[in-house]
Amino acid sequence: MAKQRRRKGRSISGIIVLDKAVGLSSNKALQEVKWLFEANKAGHTGSLDPLATGVLPLCLGEATKVSQFLLNSDKRYRARIKLGIRTDSADSEGQVIAQCDEVNVSREQVEKALQSFKGETQQIPPMHSALKVDGVPLYKLAREGKTIPREARSICVYELELTDFQGDEIELEITCTKGTYIRTIADDLGQDLGCGAHIIALRRLQAGAFTEADCVSTDALREVKEKHGMDRLDQNLIPMDRAIEDLPEVNLPSIAASQFKNGQSVLVRHLPEEGLVRLYEEEQFIGIGCIDDDGKVAPKRLILTSA
């Protein structure tokens, strides 16, 4: 008779905004943080390439129930781009596929070319991406030398600023919707300029409500745990409702809160006419609700407050 596997780890909930180090995969970063906190459940909110650094929100325990909102949130990046060389992955980790002997591009030419990337556009995802086709990540196919057709997707670039120009190196700051591939912007820009281009450094500055100011490194977390123990380590956890602070706040009376936690729709005063809301009982976050056709708030994500 097979032994039943014991569920390991602590029932700890909250968000760690990791300052991901260069060369580290998002999944490796997640596993390190999960191990440090001895958490029984953890998930990330959309991957960052190993080349990239910066804001990577990681959700522990019940906070995984808000991860989709962070995955869908807008992002902000700083990208360092090398002009004159095109690679198969559109970054410095790829193989060079084209090279320009001399880059003769002015700042004005770059700024003019950037105009076409602003606003709502269509973008074809790169082969070197985690996007899956028939369950297989595109980057695995790319490593096998395969290229398959990809459908263009709608994206929106809200802001695109040239922050540095050094002849054959430029720096951009980009605010965009989820699913925007900065490497594709770099590659397309290089093609438009006629010289080729690729990413040499990429840093995520913001993901939804979280910025660099919220970040902590794995080294810092490890040091806190070693010197001060688990209780001090837990102080780095950010309350999960911070991830959805843009949703209207609704406080429920105890009776309505009890009904809501039992899966029932409830009618309370001062509800928005539609959309999602974050719900509280005596200042404790208890879940996310959706306004239904009857004007009641129905449970969408219930938070186990005992976790």
C-alpha cells in the first residue's frame, strides 16, 4: 500500500517583490524564495528572461489567487540596445545573424523610428519566448533550429522614451501592456533603421502596483533569515491586496461577510455598478468579488483568512 505524501511547508501568505538577478530564470528565482520561506505554495506572475533583471512579484500561499491580476497588469522596462548587430534571439545570448560594418544613425532618426511603436500595434511573438504552441515553449523549438508561424497579437505601448544615445548604443524606457516583447521592439527597430539591433540589458522597473522601491534580493532575504530568523523574514511579505489596489474597496458587515465567505452573493450599500471589487471584513481582506446583474456582489476569489 503506497504511503500518502505529506504536504510540506508553511501556510504563509503574501507577496515578495524580488529584484531578479541577471542569469537567473524566473522559475529558479521562485523556487529559491519558496525554499527560503519554507512555503507550501508559491507562484510567479509572468516570467522574466534570464538576461533581464528587476521587478518580479512572487506570490506565496493564498496570494497565488491574485497572481492573475499581476500577470495581466501593465509593465515598465529600461532596455539597453546595441545597434549594428542582429541576433537570432534579439538579445546578446543569441547567435549573430547579420552585422552592419558601420552604424550611421542619428538621434533624430531613432526618435522618428520610435514613433511607429507607440500606441496600439500588432506584434509577432519571437521564437525565443516562453509562449507555448501545442504545449511546447517556442524557445525549445528555436533551440532545435525550428521556426513556426506565429499569429500577431495586439499590444499597446503607452510610453516610449529614448533616454540615452551613444551612437551604436541606445537606452529606452517603455511602459506597455502585458505580453509585449521588448526584444521584438528592439529587433524591429533595428530593421527599420537598416542596421539591425539587439538587447544587451533589460530591467523591469514596474509590474502593476509594484516598483523597484518594493524590491528585495534573494541575498538580502537569505541574510535576514540567517541572522534574525523566520519571523523577521516574514516581515518582508507584502499584503496580497496591494496587488489589486486599483479595484474599488468594499467593506462588508459581519453577516454579509459570512454569507460571502460561504459562496453567496450579497447586497450591500455603495457598490459600484459593475466590475470587480476587493472585499474586507473589519479591515481584513477576504476576497475579490464581481458585481452581478442583480446589483449584488458575487464571490470570484475567496481568501482563506486562516492561512
